[in-house]
Amino acid sequence: METIAASKFKVSCLSVVNRVNKTRKPVVITRYGKPVAEVVPPARIPKRPKNWLGHMAGTAKILGDIVGPVFDESEWDALR
């Protein structure tokens, strides 16, 4: 596993992060020779299907009136 001093990491942070992402090999950041942090590649996230519209069709249930008001009109402060 590659190690890099914290001072050098400060200068080349973006290039180290890009290298870790490209090579998928973690890098240990050291301070005074002792490990203080580790830069690891992200977990592989599966790609979304090309046609994701309608993917959750049929998974929800409509209960009651979804168009009418939630409260009775007599409870509205604006109409008093």
C-alpha cells in the first residue's frame, strides 16, 4: 500500500484522489511517519437502467382523496 506524507498530500490532493479512483488502490496519509488517514476508492455503484421512468410503477397505494383539502374548510383561519 502506498504511503504519502500529509504535507505532500496537501500539495497534491486532487492528483492523489484521481490516482486512487483510477487505480483502485488505497493510499495511507502519514504524519511524522505514523498513519493518520487513508484514501480509499469508492464502492462500485450499479448504473441506473437506461429506462428508469416507471421503474417503481405499482409500488404505491393511494388511500383516500388526493385532490381535496386535508382539513375541513371550517378549520381554515384564512376563511374566518
